[in-house]
Amino acid sequence: MFYRKSVRKFSKMTESYGHIGSVVATYWFISITLVFVNKSLLSGGESVDAPMFVTWYQCLVSVLACYAIRTVSRMFPGRFSFPSLQLDPHIIKQVLPLSVVFISMITLNNLCLKHVTVSFYYVGRSLSTVFNVLLTYFVLGQKTSLPTITCCAIILGGFYLGVFQEDVSGSFSMLGTVFGVLSSFFVSLNAIFTKKVLPAVDGNIWALTFYNNVNACILFLPMMLVFGEVPVVVSFEYLTSPNFWFLMTIGGIFGFAIGYVTGLQIKVTSPLTHNISGTAKAAGQTVLATHLYNETKPTLWWFSNFLVLGGSVAYARVRTLEMKKNTSLPVDATTCVPAEATEQKS
């Protein structure tokens, strides 16, 4: 009897860990693939010099994906549910401020990826945690603890060392770094606006995703005209290339899917474990990028990555302990959800 119980317990544990492992692996695969696909679209062999058009198309794919999932949920109501997608002008108006922040965030994110190497991409956008702490203080009026400030100082030190070492290696892009810093700021701002806007859609993150992407599809159209991307797209030599549209569509699907797998990973593990997984994924992504692009980096460059990664994990741990001590502290997006999920199109 004891033997049978032990076997059943071991079997359940194996099944549970197997499920967690598959979820984590899926998150890593989708997130890393999304970065490399977007890098190819923005500065690869068949890249188009129209980052807003690329982002607009991926937002359009996200909207269509919402309709597709809604259709499937109606066919199999017992399996899963999806919110109604009837466009409400009042909700569209309420979500609009968030959408403005959202399109700024994902546009700057793609511009950063266009100008910097994939290996430097994580460090270039690593200040979202720092901006999150600053906005929490200046916007929400909440004081920050000394351990949290220490973690931010470590991240800042890693960022500046990384910028210096990137310059030493000859691959530094001032423009790309500026876009990365601005993108980090809007990542933090997006988290604050998301909290404020969620009640407009009854707290349903899928409904918010739908309305956010609908607004983005509309807002990007005049922006593409103003910044002269329409003629660029029309005269693009690979506009009829199946490979180009395949990558564009994959980018849109994976950009939509990253939100789901992020939530799923948090569900099967914990916010802290998810953040550690995201940080480890960034490290793996950096190593993979240096290998694929045959990049040789100095020791201090790797140390800068270690500082940023270590500071990010330490910050997540500190915030988790603080929230356990005081349940009145809000769960900020940087603690629970890394940039990939918040940005959606990273």
C-alpha cells in the first residue's frame, strides 16, 4: 500500500514538473523567437525601413487573433471562454490614453531593436525597473525602501558599464540606446495606465488587449503618413515576398501569444519564479545572439549583463518580501511581468 502511494505521489510530481517545464520552455521559445523575428524584419536581409508599418501589421494580427479565439470559444464553450468583442465607442475612448502610451512603447522598442544588436538589446532596455520605482514615487507618491534603491543602483551600474563596453567593442548605437531608454520609460508608464484603465473592461485583460490593439491599428495609420512610411512600403522590393509576410505574421502571432504564456507561467509557478525565468531567458538570449552573429565581447561586457540580470532578480525578490510584510503595497508590473509581456510586440 505504501509503495503504491509513493509511486502515485511520484507520478503526480513528475507530471506537475513536466507541465511546468513545458510552460517555461514555451515561454522561452516564443519570447526569444519574437526578438529574432523582429530583428530580422527591422534590420535583416528583407527588412523594411518602416518600423511603424511592421508594428501596425502585428497589432492587426493581434486583433484578428482575438476574433479567431472568440470564434473557437463559441464552438467549444465548455473548454474555455473569451470575452465579447463588440466594439463599444465609450470603452474605446476610455482605453485611448493607454493606447497612446502603448504605441509609443512598442514603436520605441522596435526602433531600439532596429539600431542595437540583439546581444545588447536586454541591457539597452533594462531601465524599466528604475523608471518603475521613480514613477511609483513621483506619480503615486509611494516611498521606496533602501534595498529597492540598492537594486536599482546595481541595474544602473550595469547599464552604464554595458553602454561603455558596447562602445569599446565598436557596436554602440547612441540612437538605439536613447530609444531603449525611452522604451523603458513607457514600459513603466504603460503598467500604471493599465491599472487605471482595466476597470473600464471589467478587469478582463483579453478585452483590454483587444481594444488596445484596435486603437493602435487606427492611431498608426496617420503616423505612417506623417513619417513618410507609406511610400517606403509601396516601393519595398520584397513587398510580395512570401518569406517577408510569413515573418510579419509570425511576429504578430507570437506578439499576441507572449501575453498568454506569460500569464500561464505566472499561474503554474509564481510571480518571483516567472521573473527569474524571464531574467534567465534574457541571459540565454544574449548568449545565443553572440553565437549566431559571431560576436566577441570583453569580460567587462559580460559583467555588465550580470549586474543587470542580478539587480533585476534581487529587485523582484525584495519587492516580493516587502509585499508579504505589507499587503497594502501594490504589485507593480516590473515585479511580476517582464518587459516581454508588457510590450507584447518585443
